[in-house]
Amino acid sequence: MSSSVLTLTDVSVRRGDRTILGPLNFSISQGERWVVLGPNGAGKSTLLQILATKIFPTHGVVTVLDKEMGKVDLFELRTRIGLCGSVIAEDIPFDETVKDVVLTAAYAILGRWNEAYDLWDESRAMALLTNFGVRELGDRLYGTLSEGEKKRVQISRALMTDPELFLLDEPAAGLDLGGREDLLKRFANFSADPLAPATILVTHHIEEIPAGTTHALLIKDGVIAVSGPIDQVITSEHVSAVFGTSISVTPESGRFFARAAL
């Protein structure tokens, strides 16, 4: 089996007579932790939908986990991809217990019915909730949680099937400073595990890049501005060019911080 987890070849998306994304060419290998960074409207969300097999590109080839989109059962492929983002979060029933929100991911459903879960499922769900600091909330209703608690439950759900590719869409959005830093610390600890899946995190805030991220892709106007090892990509020069203003980027202990250049 190839070490490549994801490959995009000449991928583009058109809306009417306008190309809103692409052409894009890049690949992600096992063990890599990527961040996709860019301003609002740059094409990040459209790219994430393609990677999650939610939409097909207008042109080009997308290969995910050695399977070419358009030539494989997408329902089966999606069970191998963990997705955490607003598209999924909006559909989680507020009257579901936290434990069941995570458990039902084993059947790729939202809302518990009459499914039977074995001890392995129960144990994995509780282990994930423990890792992300919300084990004690297992019997609470999802709708009663704070935004930070909901984010951690969503991540636990996305990891329930032990995915080979993990996609996160702005996981720290809407969190206060304490909530953001706690989530990023827990996610960095999770990512440090050699058995953790290849990861792609989408954001437009440099401060939301977790420690341990190995690669970065900067996107502007639907095309890749620069991509590669994170220390070579997240620089003052590249970030200023993508966001269209002079920005000073400071790396510190595996994290990055930005401010307007003086």
C-alpha cells in the first residue's frame, strides 16, 4: 500500500463560468499533520468538502486512501475519514447524551435508535472522551454543553471509527482564550501519538495552529500560494502576501503568533 493518504491532481471546481478553486496539485503522506490557512473566501471550505468526499471536483483526480473518487463506494470510504466541522455539528441532536453522540459514529449515524454496541465501542468512546477532558459529561445532554465542551465531543466523535484521515474545520472557532488553548494542547498531545491519523486542519488564524503540525498550505483566491514544511511556509513574507497586509510572524515552542508589522 502507498504511503500517500491523499493526492489531488489538477483539481478544480467551477461555478457557472467561474473557477472558484484550482487547479490544485498536492499530496499528503502518512504521519503528516497539515494546516490549511488563508483569508475568508480563499477556497478553504470548498477544498475541505472535496477532501471529505462531500462534493466532486469539476475537473481533476482525487485519490483518498488509495481510492479514486468516482470509482469507489463513497459511503465505505467516508467511514475511514474523520470529519469535525460545522457541517456535522449542526446535525447533532441536542437531546442526545454525550456518550451516544460519540458512540453513534460507529454506525455513521446521528441519533441513537436500536443499535447494539459492544464493549469495545463503549470503551473506545469513553477513552476518547477522557483524552479530550469531557469523560465526566458522558451522561449529560449534548445541548447543555458549552461551546468548548461541544468542540471536544465533536472531535471525539470524529475519531470514534479510528479514521486513517482526520479533517478539522476551524475547531477552535467561537472559543474563548482558555478554551482554545486547552483544546489545542489536548489535540497536540493526541497528534503526538505515532498511531494518530494523518491530519488536515483548516483555519484562518495562525494562533490556532497546534504544536506538532508538520506542514502548511497557504491558499489565496482558490489557488495554492505556497505549501511545504511548516517552518518554511508560515513566515512573515508568505503570510503577508496571502492576507494582503504586512504581518510579522513569530514562532515559539512549536506554535506561531502574528501581529501587524510595525
